[in-house]
Amino acid sequence: QHLYESAPPIAPPEDRPGSSSSSKQLGAIACDQSQTTQQQNLLLQGLPQQVWVLDSQPGTVPIDVDAPTSVGKILQLIHEIPTPLDNRQMLYKMLTAKGIPLPVAQWLGSSLAPGGRWGAGNGNGNSSDGKLDWVFDISGAAALYNSYRLSSYWDVLVRPPPGVCIHLVRGEKSDRWTPHMLQQLDDAAQRWDEAASEQPEAVGEFQVHVLERAGHWLQADNPEGLQALIEPWFKDLHQNRLLF
């Protein structure tokens, strides 16, 4: 049994923005608010103005359709790697030998530090011998991934709270999306368009982007393209806050 399969999923609190139930509750509350006070309401409710979903499926992900380069597989691999390590090149060699692309291995290597925090190091971030260990809790990450895999957020995409813009970025070459999931994504975008046309003041925005020359690991495969995609939206957000 894989590490993430046995990890107990972490259930978000009912009142935490971001969980499926709380997003729908807050969406219902926000529907009753005036658009002229929309930004103030978002701040009071703790809702973000923009949500960026990076090549993550909005629905549940059964184990039998989990991708071969999935987060679950990578968590299992790094769980099996003995630490501490003398250098990052050791990690790159072990991961690439298991089929993990070098850019992804290098990105994972950025989470190694002298002494680490959660691995076999001394746990305080310092190491007298300079050896590297993980700075995050692998078991905790597995539990978070399991929660993601068992959660569904399709309803949130179809009717985002007013004033909130959800951006879903899909990698052009990503292996995460089955034909059925792609059809669900198209259906959700169509249902959002219908809802936004019928009640433009009661529904937020939903945007789907496809990042060229990228698989699932967008930030590793095409970091410049991802930055170019996100940056204009962040600038608009910054400008709106200045005006507010």
C-alpha cells in the first residue's frame, strides 16, 4: 500500500474558505450583497479575489486513474529515499532513475536543507556535517494529497462567489486529465457561462487556461510561460487594491 493511500485525509473545518462546503456557503452569502460593496465584502469574508488552480483536477481522483508521475508517486519515492543526503545531485540521480524529469527533481531539491526539519536530521534546521534533509513533513503532505484526491469542487467552479475569479491552468501535455475529466471541465465552463449570463451580479468568474510546452509540473516545465500568464492578472489585482 502506498504512503498516500494509507494517510488519513485531512478534513478542512466547515468555516475555512477553500473547502467545498464553506465555499458554497460563502457563495450563497455573497449572492445577497450589493456589487458596489463587493470588494469590502470579500475582505470581510476572507475570500480571495483570485484563485489559481495549477493543473489540479477539480473532482475526485480514483487511485486507478492517478497519473504515473503523480504527486502520490513522488511522495512515495521521496519517502523511500534514505536521508540525510550529502548533496542534491544524489537526489536528482535517484529520482531521474525512477522516471522523474530532471526539472521536477531539481524543484524537489529546493526542499532539502542542512539538517532539514522532518527527516532523519536533527530537526532544528542546522547540521554540523552539512548533510541535507527534507524541510517538510512527508506524511503530512501525503495526508493533504489524499484529502485533495477525495474532494470535489465542480460546484464551486460553476458558481464562484461574486467578485472571485477562479483560474484553472491546465498543462498542454499534462497526463492528469482523462477524456472524461476534460469533458467535465468543458461542461463546467459552459454551465458557468450560462449562470453568469443569467445572474451576472451573483456569480464570480471562471477562466480556463492551457499552458503550452508544459506537463503537470507547470512551474518546472515552463516557468516563464506560467509567469507571463499570471503576471497581468496580478498587476490588475494590485491596481484594483490601489484604487480601493
